[in-house]
Amino acid sequence: MERILVIGALGQVGRELLEQLSNKFGVENVIAADIKQADDISNRQEILDVLDAEALRNLVKRESITQVYNLAALLSATAEKNIKFAWKLSIEGLFNVLDMAKDGLINKIFWPSSIAVFGPTTPKDSTPQHTIIEPNTVYGIGKQAGEQWCNYYHQKFGVDVRSIRYPGLIGHKSLPGGGTTDYAVDIFYEALKNSSYNCFLSSAATLPMMYMEDAIRATIDIMEAPSENIKVRTSYNIAGFSFSPAELAEKIKNHIPNFTITYNPDFRDQIAATWPSSINDEAAKKDWGWQPKYTLDDLVEVMITEIRKKI
Ligand code: AKB
């Protein structure tokens, strides 16, 4: 029987992952750990700082945890404003989890990487799985180092750690915070509330994106795949679709004809300019059967329908 700990469980990905893991393994077997508490989730909650290695180990032992999903991180825009802490959270947090697997306390780890691992010298279109990786953001540097540590712990100590390079994730159930791709969620709320949006990226900033449901399915699928199928132990590219703010605005106009968008690019536009426009995910497809379900049109449809119900 699996006993699962999700660290950073109250973030954008964590909340949706909790729901799907609970459906699969039973709500009583999925524990939500975060530095804060929420009153709208049914999983057992633990206040935990991933940097507190002792508290983490005690929790894992007490609850007989078998798998850890470590999602605790500062996203790209926030990390630029808090360099040292972003690095510490990303890397020391990862070490605390990797070391538990090395010491035999847990069997399997999920750790998310991101398209932010790529930088200005990476080929932008259909970015390959193995390519130049020279990130120039705090978040990207942390992801690059983390990927290498995952690979190192796998090669040297046999740690079963698995990872995906998430594109920008878009969902209606939980809000992102501090990312460069957050505009692609905010825009739906503003379109439905005010019929207008002031975008912090430039109109042509094309980025790889994905509907949250696909990302959660990818996360659980990679964790469920037989170990021998996981041939990449840094992190796998996965792709959904790519669009620019201008292209997304056009799609939204099909549903809200009076919608207008203005552009006021800030430092996040410079971050976006260093990231790929599209991603080649052949390795994930071949090794563990990754396949996205949602197209951009599906995404716009579901976001508008669901957010309209909420507001
Ligand atoms: C961000 O924008 O920082 C994240 C990411 C691409 O990892 N959504």
C-alpha cells in the first residue's frame, strides 16, 4: 500500500495533485504538507517546512510514507526577488528528500523541473530533450542544478526519482503565484470580470503551455511507470501547445467578443524571452507513453465555462 506525502501541497499544482492522488490511493493515504493550512481540503494536513530535515524525517517515519512529491519552490518571477532563499528552498529542500530515499526511508520521489531550465542559447523551436542548457534566471539555475542532483542520486545511490519539465500550467481550480506564465490564468478572470486585460508580457511572447489536467495526469503516469522505462533521470520534456498573449486574446474573443487586451511588458517579459517557444517531447512519449489530451481550443472553452460558474 502506498502512503504519499505531497510537500508544497497548497500551491497551484499541489492542490490538484492531492485531488487526483486521493482518488487513486484513497484520501487517507495522501498527506498534505505545507507551511500553511487550508480549510477547503479533505486530506490530513501537516504544517511542514521542507528545509527542516528532522521534522520531515519524523513525519515520514511516523506516517510510514512510501512516496514523496516535493513541490515546494518559488516560481520564476518571485525567485528573481529573493535569490538566495529561492536557491536554498529549491536545492536544500530537494537534498532533504533525496537523502531520505538514499537512507531507505522512502521508495520514490517526484520533483518538478520546468521549461525555465532552458536559457537564451537553447534552440527555441521544438526544443530537444538533450540540448544546450544555460539558464539565466534564479529559478532556472535551481532547476538545472536540481535535475543534475536527481540524476546523480539515481546513478550513485539507486534513488528512484522522477521528474518532468512543466510548461506554463493553466487551470481553473487553483491560482498560480509568482510565475512568468501566470498571465495565461489571470487573463481568463479579467476577461470574464472586466472584458479587458493588461498583460505583463509582450504580445508576441510565445511560450509552451498545458492544461492542468494533462500535467497532473503526466505527473501520476510517470510515477506509475515501471522504473526501467524511466530512461531520463534528469527531467523529461512534455508539451501541450504553444501560444502568445495575442493569440490567446484572439481565442478568448471568440467567446467574449468585446474583450480587449493591452500590453505593459515588465521584467517577466525578459524572462519569457529566454524560454523556448515549443518543446519536443518524443522521449516522454516513447519511454512512458505520455500523450496530451487538451488542445488550446479545449483549454479556452473549459477555462471560460468553469471560471464563469465561479464568478
Ligand atoms: C513560471 O512561470 O515560473 C512557471 C514555470 C514555467 O515553471 N509557471
